[in-house]
Amino acid sequence: MGANLEITEKLQNYINDFGLTLNPVQQEIINYNNTLGDIKRMQVDPSQCYFLHLIIKISNIKNVLEIGTFTGLSALSISLALPNDGKLIALDKNEETNKVALNFFKKANQDHKIETKIKPALESLNELKNNKFDMVFIDADKMNYKEYYERSLEQVNKGGLIIIDNVLWHGEVADEENLDKYTVNIREFNAYISKDKRVEQIIVPLGDGMTVCRVISVSYTHLTLPTTPYV
């Protein structure tokens, strides 16, 4: 039986060399984020940019919701893959990083495809409750992942995709002795999705881990959600 490769930095660089070429503005965002210190960890990995691009293309996705945008790398990656009449709605509460993201979107000539909403994500999701999407990408506060996931199930078309970032949480989810609240929350979230019969799912070990869910049964159950804003 074959075994999964250990992806060393050298091997990852090799993979990147033979993968998709980043748009110059995508590279600009990466370079900018590298100046931000530890907060740059909020950026998706370039390998995830390639993945999002291809999965949007092969799935003929046109309408996307993103929960958590930061400086715009994942949003731009999604937008570049969408057709000319595609649409991305990006949610985040940080006005400063949103300004940075908007500048990058405009520079890449993608601002006509991207609409941003700057307020706590749960408030924006309430406003968007009648909208339907082909895909939702969740990369926001980890303690609220289950609520975002349930809301996404209400708004994704049957056969659509929900993709969640950071599900391997630096590899710490596999350490049962790690009882950090964020690690425990992600571990419980992963277990929750693994038992959810409304989706078919797989964890893809790109970046910090991505769960890809294909929705096979649309949910109309509305949860009572906390009022504390996170994103």
C-alpha cells in the first residue's frame, strides 16, 4: 500500500515550481503580508491558491461567498478563477485590512467581481440569508466555525462546495493531549463534519489543512447563534 509523502520545504518548493504561476498581484499580496510580522499567518498558502483556482474551474462555479478575507489573497485567487460574470461576496470586519485588499483587487482588475461587507460575519450572513452560492470558503475565527458551517449549508446550492481552512491547526489536532481551546474546538469541529450525512468530505493537507465538502443534502435548519461578533 502506498504511503503519503512527507512534504518538506524543499519538496514544497519543487511542487510550487511546477504548479500554476501566480498572478503578479497575488505575489504582491504575499510580499506585503511578509512585512506584517506574525499576523501574516492569517494568509492562505500559495498551494491553496492553486487548489482554489482549479476547483472553481473544474466545478464551473460562478457565485462564491468568502467568510474571512484578511488582505485579499484567497479572495483574489477565487476571483481570478471565476468567469467574467462570476461574483464573490467577501466578509470581514477589519476595515484597515479591507482597504488593503480593495487596492489589490483594483490593481488586478478584479474589483468588478468582488463585493466586500465590513461588519461581523454573522450580521452579514443574516443579510445574505436569501442568497444562494455555488461555493463557500471559510477562513475566519475558529471558535465560530460550526456556526459558519451550518449557515453555509443553508446557502449553498445542492452539489455545491464548502471549503474550510485551518482544519489541521498546525498539526496539533492529532495530539490528543493538546487541550488548548482552539485545538479542541477544531478537533471537535472535524469530528462533527465527519459524521454529517449532508455532505461528502475530505481533508486535503494543503497549507494548514482544508476540508472540502460537497453538499448532497441542503439544510434549512436555522441555528440560534451567539451575538458576540468575531469576524
